[in-house]
Amino acid sequence: MVRQLLDLARSEETKAEYVDIHDFLSHGTKILSTMVQGEIGLKVVVEPDIGGVMIAPGQLTQVLMNLVINARDAMPNGGTIKIVATNAAARHRPVLTHLHPEIAISVIDDGGGIPAEVQAHLFEPFFTTKAQQGGSGLGLATVYSIVRKNGGHIEVQSNVGSGTRFDVFLPRRQRPETT
């Protein structure tokens, strides 16, 4: 919890580097699959030639781990978590007057869904719906902070009884030229 607090409050930037999303998700899902054992399945779908983003790989791992853990916890009786990565155009960003390419990484579960009154507080530090000793309330606040610091945004779609979808949008970047 102390590490999460420090990460959330840290003003210094972690060194961003080019991360190829296809490679990252192809290799990184081994770690995520260990978190969803038992009656929960993990499926990863990555659009071909998706490209990459500029972010510290550890930060992207932390974003996905927090979202997958929350999805897992939302399905105590089992289910499926899907991670879907696609190219998207920027939307819902009033400061933009034209579309910019983004990569959308979605974490989708078929759990019980999130009530609207809870959705309003999801990204607040220390807000948790987990029982005492079950969570710090920093996971989604950390996700939000990392995504925003890297020029992205996050959206949530959920209805009680029909699962939840978190969409993380990060600016799509070209692979830097090597010299």
C-alpha cells in the first residue's frame, strides 16, 4: 500500500519508452494469467498491426494488473476476463478539434456489474467496496493517475448484472527511429 501511495503521489516522471502493444500483450499475459486461476478464464485479443504507445512498461503492467484483479474479484463464481486491444480515434475529449489516433486497451468481465452510485467514485483514492482488509482503494486511483500522466484517458461501461468494461485510451505513437 505504501508503494501504491508513493506511486500515486510521485511527481517525477517514470521514463517512458516505446511499447509495442502486440508484443507486450503476447508476452505479458503470462503474469496476468497467474492472477485468474480456477474458474476464471483469460482471453487476449490484439488487433493486427496495432502499433505502440510511449509509457514505462512497468506502468502499463500495473494498469493491467489492477484492472484484471478488479475483474477477477467481481466474479467470485467464475467467468471470463477479456483483454482487447484495438486502434481507435480520440473521442469525448472536448479540447481536441480533430481526431488523433489512439490505442484502446479494454478489460472486460462478465461479473455482476457496478452500480451507478459506485461508478461515480471509482477513481477516488481510498474508495473501495471491498471488505476491510480486502483492498486499499488505491488500485483504480493509480490506474487513473498513470493513464492521465501518459496523455490518455479511461472510460467505464457497466450495468448491474451484465459485467463491466474498462477502456484505457493511450496516444498511438510511431516506433522511434533507431540510429
